[in-house]
Amino acid sequence: MKKYFSLLLYATSFYAQINICSWNVENLGKSKSEETIVFMANTLRNFDVVAIQEVVAGYGGTQAVAKLADELNRKGAKWDYTVSDPTSSSAYKTERYAFLWKTSKLKIKGKAWLEKKYHIEIDREPYYATFEHNKKTFTLVNFHAITKNRNPETEIKYFKFIPLEYPNLNLIFVGDFNCPQSHTVFNPLRKMAYKSVFENQKTSLKKECHKEQCLASEFDNIWHNTSKVEIEKNGVIHFYKQFKTLKQAREISDHIPISAEILLK
């Protein structure tokens, strides 16, 4: 028995486990009702850190994130949050990103920041935040690509340079890529030991279900460096099943949340 606990303590000292979630919450702003915010908080309460895309750029976006954090704080754990400045795109729809996290599990290191070098090449430049848990750190790279009909691969191709820009950071790319993980644009990341958490997992909602098929496209994903991060398990939340119609569900979002329980090596 003593040997078992010694091995457990040894393993724990080398690994740090965190449950992360990514969710494109369509137009998160003042249009979201109080009931929607409560629903979102109940959906997200069991994660350690949440990356949100598509926070509206106006004041209502930051206010909605603050309301979500306040509602999460009513669920039994203390949460903190950070919201980005509006992305610098002038050619497309500018937005904000947000991170929310449990302060008992994670500590943010420094300030979160928007990508500076590729803010011209990437319409909605990624938003970074570095977190610490048990003296191990990781950096979430929160991203929302341009839509499929605008060819998101033309900006995703710059992601191959990002690990070189931040060689000392354990980067985990999360968000809505509007592009399936099978696309060749991700090959440079694969060659750098990055791997997608999901394969063949559709994450966007159709406007109507057809023969109980309600998901449309494989857009959202999480990319991790396999030499630094191990995936314990992953999952998606089919929140739309709690509504009578997809139209009602889409008042929350047109994407489902994705998650991964990660081990930091």
C-alpha cells in the first residue's frame, strides 16, 4: 500500500491535470438573456478554464462575459475572467475573445494578449493567456477563423510560425477554425508534433435536424503539442438536445462546446 501511494505521489509530481473547454458562443453580448447566461454557466461549471469566441466588440460583449463569470461564481467555485480588446480586422467582422477560469485550480501569468505580429495576415488575431497549475504552465491560443467561404486556410497557414515566435511556451490552440483538422494547412503543425484532439467530430449546428442528424461541419478543435501535453479524455456537449427545436438552441449558439482533459508533462 505504501508503495502504491509513493508511486501515486511520484506520478502527480510530474503531471498536472486540467479540464479545458472551448465554445464559439454566437454573438455573446447584450442580446443574450439572463436565462441564456444561466444556461451557459450550468453548461460550463465543471471545467477549469473556458475559451470563448465571438464575444461582440461593443460594450455589451464585455458585460455579458462579466455576467457569465458572476453566474459561475454562484455555482460553488470562484472564477475570474479576461476579455480581449476588439480584434484589429477592418476587412471583416471585428470581435473579442474571452477566457474564464477557476482561481482555485489555475493562476494566470501576466496579462493575456492579442497576437501582434500577424494581426494583419489574420483577420481576428488570436488571443493568448498563460496559466499555471502545480508549477507547470500552458498557454491557450484562442482563435476564430474567417468563414469557410472566405478560405480560412489563407490565415491558418501562419500558425506554423507561432510556435517559433513563442519557443518557451507550451501552446494549445483552441477555437473555431472553420476548417476540418484533415486539411493540409495543418500539416506543418503536425510535423512539429502537434495533434488535434478531435477527428471527424462535427461541431456546428444545422438549421434543422435531418434524420436526427443535427450537426453540420467539423470546425471547432483543440491542437496540442504531444511532447508536452497528453490528452486524458475529450468530449462534446450536445446542449441542443435540451431544447424542443434547433431554433431555440441556436439562441444560445450555433456551435457546441468541445473539451479536453489534459495532462501537462
